[in-house]
Amino acid sequence: MKKYIGLLLAVFIASLLTSCSDWLTLAPEDGVTRQEFWQTKEQVNSAVIGCYASLLDGPVEKMFLWGELRGDMLTNGVQPNYNYTQVLDGEISSANSVVDWGPLYTTINNCNTVLKFAPTVSAIDGTFTEKQLKEYEAEALTIRAMMYFYLVRSFRDVPLVLQASVTDNQNFSIPKTSGAIILDSLVRDLKIATMNAPISYPTIEENKSRITSWAAKTLLADIYLWQENYAACNNLCQEIIGSGKFSLIPVEKLPVEISDGGVIIDTVTVANESDADKMFIESYVKGNSIESIFEIPFTSLKTNPFYSLLGPDVNKLAPKADIVDAIIFPPALYMSAPDATDIRGSGCSYRAGVVWKYVGTSRTGAVRSSIEYTTPWIVYKYSDVLLMKAEALNQIGLQTHDESAQIPYGQAASLMEQVRVARNAVNTSDYKFTALDIDGKNLERAILDERAREFAYEGKRWFDVLRYAKRGDYDGSNIQYLVRLAINSAPPEKQTSLIAKYKDPKHNSHYWPIYYKELEVNKELKQNDFYAQ
């Protein structure tokens, strides 16, 4: 159990579920909430913790489902869910509860409430400093930006709500705002947050589970990557790398010579299993690893949502074995060295027909009991920064159009190789790049494949492939990234239909429909074109 922030969040969530805490209700501004709650800096801190706490109660599940269901690494589990099956088959409707964005807007409203009322406390509590206020506002701005980034990548255009819902007289019918405009507003907010958020907190737990300047910078770099602002993404990633605050968990690799007829033909490496297990436990059991930049913690008092989603015997979703065990994670090259494999594959991302990183107590240990589903939701880790920078540099190279492109290509390949070496990735010919002779498109594909391995089941797969496909307004053959995904993910009888949807020149099927209940209560909303037929 987390010693500080995890326990605090769990207790806070428990209080929400049992006592319906006043300050989170949509009571009128002049009611009990306004008069009795916003009086001290301690109450402001509690309100900020409430923003984090609300992430546990719905958004994390949406982050997982929106990032993975439309990917190619999941299939139906032992107890299939109809709504999930429809998405897996590429048949998505506005009646599917998967597309309900309500939990994210609840978190957004909590953040808006902090941003509205926290400044008023300064006039009441003389010990509440301007620096503390700006730090709390930075946390709220970053969490709100994170929610909107998920919404824009999932729906494209959504209502942009920047005012707290504090009175029954407010107008709750708000039209959609262009996703591009929303992203620009997030960039402005995050530039403020990166300047004002704490560099560090007193404890490791807080450094990983509360917003730091580094977490805000990583989110901003991710948004820049989505916006195709590669120079800005690259620069921010370099700041984070240069900070020395984060690193990859070291895993010893033992060389094994491969012989044929007494002649050494190759050398491969086998990871030290003890080190590999340490990586698994620190990342997916204990949390707060040296790699983590921002994660959302769970405890035995407030477990994560993955028991019924992924747990053995009760799971709704399971690994798509024919894809992850052959295409995503290449097998060992030689039968004489069967353990020369990627430590992120079997025993980490999946094992025994389940998504193991949320289910296992160690790489080879037992499955968790229902109250042990405490794996943190890792939003960003150091490898994300390395691979974002690699992707940005590669795109800079592709836009160069001359021999100087080999410089950013080489830097990108080196960053990707850092991750591959740390994880003992299988070094097939697809991932060997010769200095000054790198094909940028081949490297582009390799970086995407590396992200699939590194962030398997961490809510990034669909967003990664869509980012690649839409690049340059679906320039050239970029749509093939989605076509390949459709071939890998859809049942054979659904592949032709799904490929046709993805190839539609309007590309509206690449985003979710708006949930039908939202259309009923908000008359200003218009259904996304593809689903309005």
C-alpha cells in the first residue's frame, strides 16, 4: 500500500462513496459548499486531492478502453461483454456505454471548481501563499488538460467547459468546440502549469502520484506530438531527459553465443530473470519506480478496475494471442536460446491467457486476489519520453529531404535502441539500422512497433496508430497504419467492412460517436457525422 498519497486517495474515495462529500456536489454557489468549505489552504489541498481521487472512479477505465479496445492486442475473454464485443468487431454505435464521456467531465468539473474557488481562499487564510495557490492551480490545469487530451483524441470535437458547475441556473447545453482549438488552449494552460507546478514533493509517492512540472511537460510534449509540432516536442523531451530525474530500470543481459557446426554465427542475450522480475514488480506491483513520471495509484481500499476486465476466470477481455505472441513480440531467433526474448512479452504484458501486468504478483508468481488489484495506472514513464523524442526526431528527418536527415534519424534510432536494450528486445533485421544509411519510413514503422511493445495494455495503442495515420492530413500511405490494425484486430468476416470505414476519405469513423444520453440532455450537441446517418 502506498504510504502517503495512495492512502489519502483511498480514504478520500471511501468518504465520497459513503458520505457524499459536500464540496463535490453541484450545490449552488451561495449554499453550504461555498460558505463552509473554501476557507483554508488545507481545504484547497483537499479539493485538489479530490481531483486526483475522481480519476480512480471512472476515468482510468475509460483511458484503458479508449486506448486499447480499438487496438489489435485484445479479444473477448471468458465472460464477453456485448459493448466491448461490438467495438472489437468495429461495430460502434452511440448507444454503446463505452463512449460515455461522463466520468472525464466529472474530473474536469472538479478541476474547474478548484480553479474558481481556490483564489478566493487567499483573502480569507493569510497563511495561504501565492506560490501555493499557483502550484494547486497548476495541478488542476494539468489534470484538466489530461482529460481533454483523451477526449480530443477519442471524439475530436467536444464541449470545452472551463467554468465550474456550481449553480442550478447555469446553462448546461454547450456545443462542441473544434479539437484543434481545444488543443491550442491546453498548450496555453500547460505552459503556465510547467512554470508553476512543483519540481518535486517531500516523498517519492507524491512525486509519482501528484502533478510535477515534469509531468506537465511530458503531457505537453505528447500534445505537441499529436499537433505535429516536432521541434517543440523534441525540445521538451530533451529537458526531461536532461533533468536526470528518471531512468530505465537496469536489467543485466547475459551473452549467449549461437553456433552452427562449431562456428559462432551470432550472439544473443538472455535477461537476468531476477532483474526482469524486479522491473515487473517495481512497475506493476509496487509502483513509484524510477521510470515513472506520473501514475494514478490504487490500494486495497480502492482497487483498480481490472479485476472484472482482465482477471482470470472472470475477465471480459483477454490478450489476442495470435497477434501479441507472434507479431507484437517476435519469438526468440534460435531454439538453442529460447530465453533470449523480450522481457515485456510473456511474463509481463501477458501470461496464461490474461493481461499479466495487471493480474500477476510477479513474472512467474501467482495471480492476485480481488483486493490485490492495486497496479497503478501509468500515465507517463521515462520510456515514453525517449520514444516521443525518437518519433519527433524521425519526423524532423523525414521533413528534411536531403542527406542531413541522417543526423536526426541516427539520434532517433539511438533513443529507440536505449529502450530495446533495456528490455532485451529481440534484435531481428527489422530493427537494425546502419549509421548514415537509415530509411526514415522504416524507422517510423519501427518506432511505432516499439511503442506497441513498451506500452502494451497501457491505453496508448489506438492513439499511437491514429496519430501515425492522420499525420500530414493522412498524407501518402499513412492510412495503411490503420489498415494493418484492422487486419490484425477484426474477425475475418469484419475485416473488409472495417478497412472500408478506416479508408473513408472523411475519416469520421476514426473517432467515437457521442453517447446518446448526452444528445438527449444537451440539445446543442450534434452527433459526429459518421454516426448521424
